[in-house]
Amino acid sequence: MMQEARTEMPRSSWRARSWVWVAAASIAGASTLGGLLMSPHASHAQPAVAAARGLPDFTDLVEQVGPAVVNIRTTERTRGGQRGGGGAGPEMDEEMQEFFRRFFGVPPGQLPGQRQDPRRQAPDEEQQRGVGSGFIFTTDGYVMTNAHVVDGADEVYVTLTDKREFKAKLIGADKRTDVAVVKIEAAGLPSVKIGDVSKLKVGEWVMAIGSPFGLENTVTAGIVSAKARDTGEFVPFIQTDVAINPGNSGGPLINLRGEVVGINSQILSRSGGFMGISFAIPMDEATRVADQLRAGGRVVRGRIGVQIGEVTKDVAESLGLGKAAGALVRSVEAGGPADKAGVEAGDIITRFDGKPVEKSSDLPRLVGGTKPGSKASLQVFRRGSARDLGVTVAELEPEPGRRAAAPESKQAPTPSVVSGLGLTLANLSEEQKRELKLRGGVRVEATEGAAARAGLREGDVILSVGNVEIVDVKQFEAVIAKVDKSKPINVLFRRGEWAQYALIRTATR
């Protein structure tokens, strides 16, 4: 089983297959080549031996950690008519059925990718859903895995390396981080050691153990390719080149000290095959989630009620921020904690509770890790200066809701053309201001030239120009008359429920 990577771009296919012997052959080839290039004299043989000794040996790690790694099998109860009739596809002999069942998690009588006709299922028959991995992190039977491994399962079965199988109880699952905890009734079990992710270095050797395609206790190895990779809302993933395939999900990522530093969760692929890019959930985050799941069956997170975006280098320079850092507030939830604290759309949050917000993805993690009901400080950058605000953190709802966009007014105010920028503007009516919950601003009626190239379009509402808040068209024209048009002009505008910046460039280069 393998989850699709959660990024801001369209999802890719995560079905992957890789052969371990390719990596092994590469290492062996490098060692052999080193030996062939050396002089046959004994005095020159030592460097080749030293080079060979520099390669990691994972055998002790496998013996140490392997017994705590488990295979997780999930099933579901099918409810339908009696088996027979309905033509579910070509018949397969028993060996072929067993092949697809063991290696691809496909129910008997069904081809890969084929949907089973419910009319062929016996009532309440238990059918296999898929295969994943996990690891025991307490000796009394608590097992950590991915949320997507157990999602939707009616039954979860855990198989140990000694072939004992247990029916597991789902303690809790958190889809936002893709972490789940299940419990088996056993004692004196082998368990893993949790490593310090902060000490993990890029380029460090790591190893994975899991059940790719149902092949239990498969060991693969590679290096840490990057840390804090932003592919999830709450998780700064560890990127590796360890071969991870469907079935590895939920298995441990292990350092050379035999400590678990991550949970293998996702792969990135354009071809459908393994391409050397895998992602693991850092154990510091996974442990925090697991502790809450064990305590209450769910994860409680904080929220302040803002929608955010990235701060680009050009926008940061035009605003006088100095560097591209912080989280741009694109929308503020009416009546939410940030709204009550005085946060406005277009603000850039640079610090939360004393901690720097280097990039927009830092803010959800900082806020999410804050206990609901507690008070925190916010530092925002607004129209050229920093401000300190106090906010009371609320609890993040289980599933994020969506707010309806404010309706557009049918009233058409008299437009005004701003020459040189390519903007046709109109004042907001009092009705529009009430609907949009704005004190001022001007509505874009049409764009061309520099404004169109900057991405502005009809219906946008301009809130500020050059760090100056805009009330009406007359003020807009006065501000534009004073700005240096040889430099990009920053414009804060609102489109629907979202606020963002655009840079209008009138000077030719």
C-alpha cells in the first residue's frame, strides 16, 4: 500500500516497483573497480581494504531491529449477493490467484485493477484489502504504522517475524500526518529504539525494513537526500533514496545506530515506478501524534483562523521586508482567533509565540502544536512596519471546513481609468463593502498592459498600493502619482476570499 504524496501540484501515481539487486550491484561494482585500479604490490593493497571497510554493513542492524518490524494485513467484510453469475472476468487457476493475492493484495478470482462484482461475493465474506508494514514501539504490543494502511479496514492483522499472527485493535489514526497506532494483546515483545531526528544529517546512510508487495522482512538501504521537505501540511518529511514500494508503508526508517528516525510513507514517481525519491515521517512528529492517539484516540491541534501563502522574494523586497520569509495572510476567518487579534488580509506573519516563521509551512506546525485555549503572541509585518498582536488559540476542527465566497453586488459604480498602469477602477458601494466586510478598496473593472501582465483581472479588489491602504479611486490615483514607477509597484488585492500581492512593472528592461 502506498499513499499519494500530498503536494500543491496534481497528484501522481505511486505504484512503484524496484529491484534491490541493482543497488547491490552498484556497490559491489565500485568495490571491485577500486581493487582493479590498485597496484598488485602488497604495499599498495591497504587503501583498497580501507575503502571497502568504509561501506556500511547492515547485517547487525537487521538482526537488532528486524524482530520488531511487523507485517500488517487488513481486511474488509463484503456485503452482497451470493457468489456466482455476473461475469467478474476470466477464470484463473489456483497458482495464479495465489500469486496475485500474495504480491499485489488482489482478492481471489480478481485481476489487478479490476473491480470485483459485489454479486459474486458471499454475504459478510471477509476479503483482503491490502498489505502494509509497521513496527512495535512498546514491549506490551503498541504498533505504529501509516493511517492510510489501516484506513477503511474492518479488521487489522499483525504478523511478527516468528510467524505469530494477532488480530489488532485500532487505537487511533491521524490522516493529517498519516500516523496510526494499533494494539496487539501480547507481552515481552521486541521493540524499536526511537532516534533523535535533529541529529540526522543529509548524506547519512539509512535502512528500511518492510513488506513491499507482501514480501515480508525486505531490507533496502540508501541515504538521506534532504530534510524538512515540504510535501504535507503538518509534516516536514525526510527525503531518501531508499527503495520504497507498495507494502513498505508504515515500516521504519533506521539509522546506523539502529534507531528508528522515520516512518516510510510516500514515494514520488512520474512513471509509476520507483524513481529514487521516498518520503518518511520524522519520528519526533510521529511520536507526538502517537502519544495523543494512545491517550485519547485522536490528535488535538490549535488553529487561529487564517489562510496563508508563500512570500516571494520580489514581494518581500517591494514591501521592505528584507528577505522572503514569513506567511502571507490571504484570508482571515470572520470572528476567528486571528480576526479578534486584529490580523488583516495582506499581513505577513513573521513570528509565532516568539518562534520565527521562515516559510509559510512553518506556521501551521507551530500553531498546530499549541494547546487550544492558550494565548500566544503574533508578530506581523503590515505596510512597512512590524506589529505585535496577542491571539487565543482555538481547536482545529477534525475536518477543515470551507467558507462560501461573498456574493458579488450587481450595482455598477462609475469606473475610472488609471493611465500608465492599464487599470479601469471603480469605488466599492456601501453594499459591496458590507458583503465583502471591507472598510475600503477599489474594484478592478478591466485590465490591460502592465496590470494585466501582473495578473490582475476584472473583479479583483485592490486594498493597498506601495504599503498605503486604499480607500477609494481618488486616493489610489494620488498614491500612484507619487510612487517611483521605475521600480515594481506592490499591490495588495483580494480575489474572492483570498488576498495576495501583485507587482506591476511599468518600466521596460
